[in-house]
Amino acid sequence: MLLTVGVVTGVSTAAGRAGPGGDNPGGHGDVFRTQMRLIVAADLIRGAGGDGFAGISVSAESRELALYWKGTLPSGVALAVDRARRDVGVRVLPAAHSERELLAVAERLAAEPGVTSVAPKVDGSGVTLGYAGDAAVARSRSAIHDVGVAVDVRHGEYARLTDQVLPPWTCMPVLRYSRQSDWCPHSGGATFTYTTGEGAFRCTTGWPVKQTSQVSGHVWRWQLTAGHCGSNGMTVNNGVGARMGTVEGDDDTRDTMLISTESMSAMYVGGWNSSTFKPVRMPIGNYRDTLVCTSGAVSGQHCDLRIDAVNVRINVEDHGRIYSVFPMVSAWSTTGSTAVAGGDSGGPVAAQDSASSYGGMVYVYAAGTISAGDSTVPCPPNSVAQTTTCYQHVYYAPLQESLARYNVTLMTETGR
């Protein structure tokens, strides 16, 4: 299943290498290493707080980040900027509005008929609004243009929950520890299935998370995945029908849920039939212009995806019902090809190393959970596990927000 989006494309693993470019998908070389330094700096600055924050964009190509701020920079934020400048370039630029102000406007606008998405602009100048009808009509409506901030209206599509229906009989390769036949302890990026009154569906496993009792030391483990892929108390199975676990913490307004099951700190990379995986290093924040990869069980791994907006509120169309999901991160394929496909919902979104920096391993950095997509593109031949729809635009739930809300931590141990 998928919120009209879900996918991923090949790379290397703990056991070997797969896909063009080996450890360096897309041939970006030092770009990934530079990007990780910028994200660490951005997380440092964002963690300093402050009401005037409008946004941060990162540019690995120019080796700098831009911080947009309304008003005077507080001393704590200024100190964080000074510390970040020891490692990367940082520009501080004025903003007309704070992110908090723009999010309040976006919430009101999202309730207007025909609005498909609303996102604050990273520079604090206003909001970008997607509209399903004639953009000129939207611009003429007072409820849209008289909101006290600039509204950039563009044509948009409703993000649809794309249930990936399983045919009555599906032949899947029974390969131990592959995307289509993953076993306990489970990795991210593999098929799981569930059944409702409407039939059998498939989604993708996400990030391994845990919670440790401060009293007894007991550890609970889950897979974090997409909320539209099940409901509380539901049993889900792996790709070959073996019981995987039970759904907990379903939250459709944020499109996340937990599957109670044994998990390991690894994410599948490569195509839909891959048995290659990489270990998980750490969770990271999401910032405009960051390059990320999706990893879905139906279409595999896709890199060269660039974030164009964060804290997006999307309106999802699900069997004739429209409802809002927030917060979401928006990313597009920079090559106009697949970013995600139906059946990839719940799969990991990550950034990754371009070199073996830690103990000879190439790691992934956890960014989010695949949720939805729009803007269809042809699925390349033999690139998907079964007939589905491919999209060049993906929405995903930011991981750091999910970890805080569930009060869990990302599992970062290596090895099966």
C-alpha cells in the first residue's frame, strides 16, 4: 500500500556492493560526505531553538547552509552558528515571517476546498499552495489571498493512498533475507502484507526502533512504518505469508504506525529483488536541497531525490475521502524518473555515506518514512516487483518527529 508514493533504488551493503556507482549511488563522490557535515551543522543550529526561525537550506555543491531568521538572532543561536562555522559555511539571512507564523497560516489554508498541499517557504517569504483546479481561480479567492502573507499558488494533485493490492496468487522468490522474503530480525525496505475486508495489500518495512525500561532494563522493539498500512491490533505477515507482528500506535494524521516485532539495524538497498543491505548510522534532520534516497519493496532504491519543502501539510485522497496529514517532507527526482511506487509505503528514506568512514562499512542515515506521492512517470522495464504506478514526487514523514512522538530511539547496532 502507499499514499500514492513509495520506492527505492540499488546500492551496496554490508555484505557486498550492488547497483551503479557501488558505494556512491549517482556518482556524487564527496557530495554525500559534505552533505552529512552540513546536516550535522543544521541540526546543531536548529536545536538551539528560537521563535524567529524561518528555515534552513543546505547546498553540498557550494559547501554551505543558509539560515533564514526573523528578527534578531538570539545569543544561543548565534553561538550555535559560530560553532557550525568551524566546519561549514553558514549564511544568516533575514526573513519576513517565522516558520511558526507560516505553519499557522498553512493549517487554515489546507482546510479550503481544492487545496492539495501547503508548505512554508524556506526563506520565510510566504507559503506555497497546491490547488487541484484553476490556479487563477484560487488566487482570486479572498480566503486564499487575504491571509496576511504571500501565497504562491501552483497546480497540485491530491496525494492518494495507493493500496497495492496483492493478486489472489503471487509468486515471490523465496530467498532468505531478501526484500521479498525477509525474516526475523527484520530489516527496513522489505515487503510486509496485511488483509482487510477489501482484500490483501502490501507495504514496506521501515526503521527499527526500540524503547528500554529504566526500571527493569527490558527492551521493546518495533518497525516504524506508514500508518495507512494497517490499524491497531492487526496482524501483518512478511512477503511469503509468515507472521511478522502486530500493529500498535497507528496515527493516520501523521501517517505512521509501529509493528511489534524483532528488528535489526539495517536497510535493504538495490532493486526490488535485492538481498543486499546497509547498517543504520543515526537519525538526521530534513532540510531543503538535501539529497535523499527512498527504499521500497516494490520498486527498490531511488537516489538523486532532492528535498524542496519541509513541514508540508498535504491533503490525501483515500477511496473518496480527503483528509490532512502533517508534517510531511517533499522531495522530487532530479532526473524526472521514479522516486517511489505503489507498495513502497512505509519504507525508509535515507541519506548515505559515499566512503567507508566507519569500520570499513558504508552507512545509511535515517531521514523519514515513505508516505505518499504524485506526478506519475513510466515504471522502467523490470524495475518493479509487480504491476504498479510510479511517481517522481514523494512525501514522507520526518523520522526525528516520529521518534520523539513515540518516545523511542532508532536502533543503530550493526550486523544481523
